[in-house]
Amino acid sequence: MANHKATKKDVRQAAKRRDRNRYYGKTTRNAIRDIKALKEDKAYDEKLPLVASMIDKLAKRGIIHKNKAANLKSKLARKTAQAAAKA
């Protein structure tokens, strides 16, 4: 690490951003895990828009790639469709 004042500040800012991004990513992964574990179709339909929104925010912030976000949302939507078809 350099001894310049601006470099030290940049290191502090990067650490804060990294912690924030890790929190958002982990929270979203937990939400995805929880929604996959649901058994009731109605609860799934209620939570899907919230989780999709979280995934979109990750992509917007650059935490995950936009194609990965699309793939995650597609898989969740496909699970909803399969659950509705069974019922």
C-alpha cells in the first residue's frame, strides 16, 4: 500500500464497498435458497417479485453480471411455472 493520502482513502472506500457488496450478495443468495425451499405455490408467487428485484439490483450495482441475473430469474420463474402446472 502506498503512503499517499488519496491511496489510503481509496483503500478504505474499497473495503466499505466490498463489505456492502458481500452483504447484498449473501442476502440475495439466502433469499434464493429460501424461495427454492418453499412448498406452497401461493407463497412462491408472493416472494418471486421480491427476489427478482433483489437480483436486478445486484446486476445494476455490478455485483453480478446481467446475464447471470437473467439466468437466475429464469430458473426461478421456471420453477413457478412447473409448480403451477402440477396443481
